Amino acid sequence: MVLQPELIVAAVFIGFTAVSGFDCAGQPNGIYEYSCFYYLVCLRGIAVNVRCNTSEVFDPDHQRCVKLGTDYWPCADVKNCDVLADHRYPDYQNGCHTYYTCHNGYYYGHNFCPEGLVFDFDGQFCNWPTNVRPPCGTNIDVVG
């Protein structure tokens, strides 16, 4: 039996939750945010939050949840939030095109800015590089 693409998409949504607050309209299908234990995927313009099983973590290299191996932890980009204030922080190694969230000492995963934008730490949102001070942006006149 061959499943039609519409049936496959419908099956994917069963057991997962559509996400409000993330706009997938006009976005290509793909993963847009992730942490060690979940990822947000856009499918046909709808944002879906997928949680890994309790024995799995999200592997960004394979773009799916995987079982942990003895010497394998794919969440190498987890940030230590123990001593950080409750904020969103730019990922400098990623050119500030992504950011992560710390709250009450917990790491809440990476988020992606829309194409062409960088994370503005002062404003706590994604912004045009010309509106953001270095090292994420190019505006040296912004007071921080």
C-alpha cells in the first residue's frame, strides 16, 4: 500500500501539537527551532512542536530524535544557564543568526532568526543588522 503525501502529513500531526506564536506561513518545510528534547518543524505552513521520547534526544546532525549511545551526546551546543540571568542570548559562533533562552537557570533551546536578521540582545528580538550593535550587528551608534 502506498500512502499519499496528504495522509503522511496527517499521520505526522497525530500525537503532536500545533504551535501558536511561530508563523510558518510561506516558510519551506523544515526544522526551525530545537533543544535537546524537542524540535519545531514547519509542515505545509503549520508549525508543529515535536517532543522526543523520554529515552531520546534531538540530534541536529540527523534532524531527528535518536537514542543515546554510550559515548554519544548530540546536544553539544547546550548552554550552561546556571549563572546567567533570565534572557535570550545570541549564538556568536553562529553569526548571531540563532539565539538561546535561559530561565531560572535552565537552558530552553536554540531559536532561529528569520533570514537576514540577527539577534538583538538589547531588544531581546531578531532585528536588522544595521539596527544592532556589534558584535552581532553593524550599528556602532546604538547605545547599549
